[in-house]
Amino acid sequence: MGRGRQKAKHTKVARELKYNIPETDYEQLQRELRGSESGLTEDEMSKWAEYIDEDDESFDEDDDVDQRRFA
């Protein structure tokens, strides 16, 4: 694809992003912002449970990230 066609395509996409106003689902937004007391529902907790490692001690909150990076 030539540079002119590529630039025209990018311009078209940019215009669509700039002027296209998507429909907003305010009820979904309100539910998302309200959330639950724990922050996650049971379904969400079970979905992400495999990524949570309770015994992971590789990062202590007292460690200074900058000191570890430049040491």
C-alpha cells in the first residue's frame, strides 16, 4: 500500500474516532462504578482465582522498587 493510501486510511479512522459518539449504557456504568462491597463478585473471584497466589512472598511491601532496580 502506498503512502498516500495509508495516510488516507489513517485519516479516515481518526475522523471516525473523533466524531463517532458511541451509545453509553449508563445503567451498566452505574453498576460497574457501584460494584460490590468486596469489589468482586463470586463469579469474578472464581474466574481470577488461578492467578492469585496467597503464598507468593517475592515482593514485600517494605521493599523499595527503585533500590532493587538500580542495585
